[in-house]
Amino acid sequence: MTIDRAALAGFLRRHRESLQPEDVGLPRGRRRRTQGLRREEVAALCHMSTDYYARMEQERGPQPSEQMTAAIAQGLHLSLDERDHLFRLAGHHPPTRGAASDYIGPGMLRIFDRLQDTPAEIVTELGETLRQTPLAVALTGDLTVYRGPARSIGYRWFTDPAMRRRYAPEDHEFLSRMFASGLREAIALRGNGSRAAQLAELLLAGSAEFRAVWARHEVGIRPREVKHFVHPELGAMELTCQTLLDPQQSQMLLVYTAVPGSETHEKLQLLSVIGTQVLTDPDAGRDQPVPDTPSGRTAR
């Protein structure tokens, strides 16, 4: 496939001009006169230089890579059909849809962008965190930095002792059973060649606890609505988790709230001030990659 520079430039301009700052979680400002987003704003959303993005709108510059094209699609909040069209204009075959994709739909992103003062995250079927609000990072650390099998919260649960310090000890046994149950259901749903199956093989080889829980053949253990976190400075925090599912992409938006006036509610307000200063994890992302095959469902 070859790049269609004229069509690509027109497509990018049209979508940039149709977006408003509030659509992507940006402040509008009082003196704003630009129709839609500015080029520098889109470039920042796409994690590229303003000059690189501007040249594409001007039908100049190199052909964007698949990775860069994916970043543009996500930054512009494109639908799946629009994303696939963008890939073709850029001279690439569209990526896989569904469970194997980390692409976040625009509807889910619009909701997420309005939750910046609340702990919230978008996760895949395997419990891989794709996006976190700043308050979610302050609560649990940056979970988007992991690579390979360690991207999955279920995998980290059985392989990284530090992971468990963030959850109340009385919930540990239940969480072990829940993660194993979700992984078993994922394999039944996605097949023996899925990433879920690969994670199970790794855990069976490396975790005695997982082998013991796996041998129980439990399914149907669902996450509890109330989560008990342990913050390294603020201590115990009891949060209610509401879940929004995107069935097309098999992704979940998890939103954590506290009862108004409760001790945890006060701690969340304090956490918004403390931020992430005590939550740096030097070992994050240390694990090996897993081949990019279809993923399965793991309970969160």
C-alpha cells in the first residue's frame, strides 16, 4: 500500500477542526479563537513534535510509521472505522480489532477524559492497564509502564510480592482465586493459543501458589464491588469500583469512588495533593514480552 498524502492531509485537518478542547480533556481558555484544536495540541496528544504533525497536514514529510499512525488515531479520538481508514491513507494495513487490540474507542476516552479528579483506569481483558488518571497513579502507582507478561495484573499477583502490599491482606486469598478463575475462563473463551493460555503456562511453571489455586478448577469468581487498597503513606482505603464495559474492544473503564464524608474520602482529597511522589517503582516493566496473539478475559 502507498500513502495518499492529499487525502491524509484533508482527513487530519477535518478531524482536528471538529474536536473541541473539552472533547479531549483540555482547558478551553478565555481567548481561544481557533476552530477546533490547534496543531500543537494534537501533536501533544499524539506524542509527536508539532513540526512533524504540521508537515502531514501540509502533504509533506515522511510516511508515518504504523506506531505513529496508531498514536495519531488515538490522539484524535477516532472510531475504529476512522482509525482503519487513517491506516490505509497512511499506506498501512489496519491493525487487528477486538480482544488483541489496545486501541481505546473514542466514547470510552471521552468519559475517561472527564474523570481527571477521580481514580480511574482503562484495562484490557487481561487486566493490562492502558490509561490511568493522575489520582489512580497516586493510588496504585503507574501501571502502564509494565511490559510483557507483567502487563497483566493477574500475572504480577503471583510473581511480584510487592504487588500484594497495595491490597488488604484479608483479600489476598480471594484475589488469588479470582485471578485464576478469570484466566481459566479466558482460555475457554479465546483458545489454547491465546495470550491468556500463555500466561497460564508461565504461571504454572513459576508459581506454586498458582498451581495450587489452578488445581481447584474454579470459574465464575467475580470482582467485589468494594476494594480494599493499602496506600504506602495513607494506609487502608475502602473504595467502590464501578465498571463500564466496551464489548467491541473487550476493555473496561474502572472508576473508584469513596463514600462522601468517609475517612477514605478525606484520604482521596489528601492524595490529590500528595500525588505520586512516593510511588516510584524501579522494577516496573522488567518482564519479558509475550507474542502478540489474541488475549482473553481476566477478572480485575
